Amino acid sequence: MIPKILFLLLTATGLAMGQQPVGDGKADDTAAIQHLIDTSGSVKLAKGTYRIAKTLTVDLTKTGFAALSGDGTARIVMAGAGPALHFIGTHGGTAAPESFKPEVWENQRTPMVEGIEIVGAHAEADGIEATGTMQITLSRVVVRECRHAVHLTKRNRNVLISACHFYHNTGIGVFYDDVNLHQSNIAGSHISYNGGGGVVSRAGNVRNLHIGTCDIEGNHEKDGPPSANVELDSRGGSIGEVAITGCTLQHTNKATDSANIRIIGSGKDESLLRRGGREFTREGNVTISANVFSDVQVNIEIRHARGVTITGNTFWEGFQHDLRVEDSGNIVVTGNNFDRNPRYLVNGNDNAEKNGVVFLRCEDSILSSNVISGVWKQRAAVDVESCNRLQISHNSVLDSDGAGLRLEKVTNSIIDGNIIRDDREAEKRSKEPSLVILDSKDNMTEQNMLGNKGEVK
């Protein structure tokens, strides 16, 4: 029997009885729902399971304003390859008002998906793809058991994702796939257990990405290639102007080289070599604040980036390192808590995680006012090598194996006002110098409180 609301909707659109979606999870509802999209643009699905065999295409040039919605009780099962829903628009400009063609505002703005679930029943089924859209908005959407939950391709502007659940997909939760996309917000959502990564941006031209108050966890395949809960990879493109704030990012240390946040800033700019003597850019301008990080191989990894600020976060269970920064500049790390809390034991084994902070081949950066404690099985809790013009000040480096702070080939830097001590019981206490300085010059080192005598060579 057809629910009354759905019957009225179908009758109003002129569908014959044989064309209506059945919603029983068995019949193929592809043609019926596609007809609703093409003729109405606004489709409200009643409670039921709607099985489709191929992509439902929302061509905004034909439908005009378009939305697919439900009250949380409608499920779409994608039994074919490709996205269950593909929104296609023609916006080719920026977000600036003067760049819009009239037909975008008159017919295409703000396509929406709200209050539905999409489930994959094919190895190459995706959830939602958006191409050429302006202000696409996804709210209260569940996507699971697909490949990619949300796939952003070619060019879009002003994407808004809120109160969504992208869970247990084989690919990526939100995939910025070689896309030109400025102004996108991901807020208040769960993005978890997606095997290829949580929020991933690769190549393309991405700016103004804001991720806030989300739970992003377990987005790693145990036996798959390295992935991250948030990955910003500029190779082949340019990614910057990103804020990640107020999130929990965690799990799983069992995946090879897993990271909570991985930033690879080495973008390509053909004119850069001529203008600045470098072939590759250092993309960045990223702020990471007020997050909770744990239970991966490296909590934050930064390579070939510039302008990353990390402040007010809590770290633990970085099985290789809590923070590793390489070949980067203008990195600011301040007011964070890098901890080994006895409350959190991995399978009852407090020796499993190493933690620690590494700066390698970096310049013009600051490490200040952090608490760094319980770094075990590393040669130093804070390990700095081949760096120039750093400020390392007013940190508490505590109760760690190896040296507390190790500097090698460091120049033109200030190291002052740090507490570097190991006050554990005698049998566990490090015998290494609290401060080690090797093959370094033109540095200012003063007023550090050392538990063990420093060593300078």
C-alpha cells in the first residue's frame, strides 16, 4: 500500500500508477524517482527503502531549484556503480557576486539533500557527487557502506555540510577530488570508519575549508595504504586557508602510518621557479585549535608547508610521534598539552606509545608554552635538527626517556625559559642530559631549568 502523503505527491506530478516509486527495497525505483526529479525538482520521500540501479542525476539547468528530502525514515539503496545522487550545475565563477551568471541565481542556487539515508549495495557505489554547484547544502544525511560518501568534483562554491553521519564507507568520507572549491564548511558531523580517510583534499584548488565540532575517527584501513582523519595534500594543486577547530580526531594506531591530520604542502606552480627560485610551493595557512587527538601513529604530520598554527590542543597516544614537522616554515606551536595519561593504556600496555615532537629542516618557527611529558623510547622528547631561526621557549619537557631537548645543526635560534626535567623514580629516570646541543651556532641559550646537566658539542 502506498502511504497517503506519497500517493498525493505522485498524483500531483502526474505519474501513472505503474511509474511510482514502490519503496519496498526490492523493486527498482530508479526511473520513478528520476521522473520526479526531472518534472518537479523538489522530491520528498516518505518512509521506505528505495532501491536504485543507476545514478539519479539532478541537472540543475533542467530542474531549476532542486532538493531531495525526507524526515529521516527514507533510505536509498544504491545497487549500481557511481553516485546515488549527482548534482550538476554550471557555475564557473568564484563566490564573488559579480562572477555569477543570472541563471545560477534564478535556477540553480542551493540544491539540498536533507533527512535521508544512502546505503551502498555495490563495490563502486558512492553517496552524493556535486559538480558545478553553488551553495549545495547537505543536512541530516547518512551515508554508509558506499565507496565515497560525498564526492566533490571539478568546480563548486560554498559547500555546506552539517549534522551528517558518514560512516563505514570503503573510500573517503568527504572527498575534495582535484576540485576547484572555495568556501566550504563541515560542522557538527560524525565522519568515522571510512577506509580511505575522513576529510581528504587532493590536488585541485581548495581555499577556505572550515571543519568544526565534528567527531572524525577511525578513517583508516588496517591493511590499506596510509590515510588520515584529515588529509590536505597539495601535490598537483594548491590547498590552503583551512581551520580545524573543536573536533575529536582519533583511531587507529593499528593502520600503517595513520595520522589524525596530515598536511603535505608541496603544490606545483609553474611560475614559482622563475619568480622565487623554487619549483614547488609550500601551501598552508592552516589553524588547528582546541581539538583532541589520540590513538594513531602520528597525531599531526606536516611536510613542505608554510603558515600552520597549532594551539590549545590535547595530544596523547602518538605511537610514532605526536607532532612531526619537516621542510616547513612559519610553524607556530603554542599552548598545547602533549601528554601520557596513565588512564589511557593500550591493551594494558603503557609502553606501546612513544609520543614526542620533531622539527626537521624547518625555519622561522615557534615552539612555546607547551607541556610535553611522557615521551618514551625516543632519543629526545623534543628533537630539532637542521633548523634556523627558531624560538623554543617556556615549555615544560618532563619525565621522558632520552634527552629532554636535542638540537643538532640549529642556527640563529633562541632557547630560553624551559623546564626540562625527569623526576620519575630513580630506576626509571633518564640518565641522558636534559639539553643536548650538537654542531650548532649563533644561538642564545639561557635561563633553562635542567634536571640533568646539559651537553654542548
